[in-house]
Amino acid sequence: MQHSSDSEPQATSSDIERAVAVIRQGGMVAFPTETYYGLAVDPFNREAVSRLFAVKRRAPDKPILNLVPDREKMVRLVRRVPPCYEPLIAAFWPGPLTLVFAAAEDVPVILTGYTGTVGLRISSNPVAAGLATAYGGPISATSANLSGLPAAVTAAEVSSQLGPDVDLIIDGGTTPGGLGSTIIGVADERPVLLRAGVISREKISEVLGDDFVLDGPVSEQ
């Protein structure tokens, strides 16, 4: 396992380039996001996704969320964008809002946790956004920790939990931690709160008004 920096954690363009190369070769990269550190693999590389589940000791019925660099790259992952998502995308992307979509046909079923759905967002963290942009397509962004343990907010915490199972750690300093991304799904063309997070119910309601359905099943991404 490599660390991308030593003392002051300043991720550079060369760190991003190295990370892209690792992901293209089927490897796994830990990187900072606007909430916690995440784990990036190519979501269309089934072996890499299977390894991601194994490293996290994650139950196979738990979907993996993903980052995209822009809306155009969503088409590889999703069947369609529900109209009710449009005001949320306009208000909160880039940012800690994960939207759950019906997965496109060629998305590996293991990535969806066999649910047929896939969660994604555009990150507001410059390192995460830069990595997705440099990769040129979707990357996974599930939290960089063992399932059931606290999510890592520093590169050192990633190393402590996952050690040599991660091929590269981009040290971007301490991430905010606290709550994870807010997760919104859709039912009968209406948005449903699946997990409360950084973006509060109140802020979501301000954007959606009476269309917002507050209660939904708990989701872990």
C-alpha cells in the first residue's frame, strides 16, 4: 500500500494520476470526500467490486454508492433521471446528496446489492471531484472502513482499518466526518428520504415542498 503524501497532506495532480492508473488496473484507492474517506474502484470491473465487498466485509445485499464527474456520465449507470430529482440536483449537486436510481442494464448486479438500484452523486470535495474527472467516468465511493466500524476521517484511520488491502491512499487531510451523505430514493415518482445526513430534512423540504415524503426504509451506502 502506498501513501500519496507524508507530512502536510496536500493532494497533487500526480497523486490523482497515480490513483487513476491504480483504478484502471483494477485496484482500490482511498480518497477524501465531503463527508468521510471513500474507496474507489471501477464500478464496471466485477472483480474489483467483489474485492471491495470482501475488503469492507460488507454484506452482499448492501449497495455501493458512486461518484460521477458530471451529469453526462450518469447515463452509464442509470436508466433515467426521475423528474422529481431535477430540483434536488440543481440545489445540492455538487454536494453530500446521494440519489438512488434504477440501474442501467450493464451495471453489475453486485454493485447494486442485488436491488436493481444504484446510488450516486457529484462530490463537492476537490480531491474526489478531481479523481472522478480525471478517471472520466463513475467511480465507487463507499466509506473506507470495515462494515460496522466508524467511517474513517483521516488517511491514518483508513490505514488502521484496511491496511494493505488498499492499493493507494490519497491523504487529503481530515474530512468533516459527522453525518454521511443524505440519501434520497423515489417511489411513485415522489422523492423519499432513505437516510438523513448532512443535508437536513428541512433543507430538502424547502426545495421540494409538499412533494417530499419524509419516511422511507433505512439505507446504508
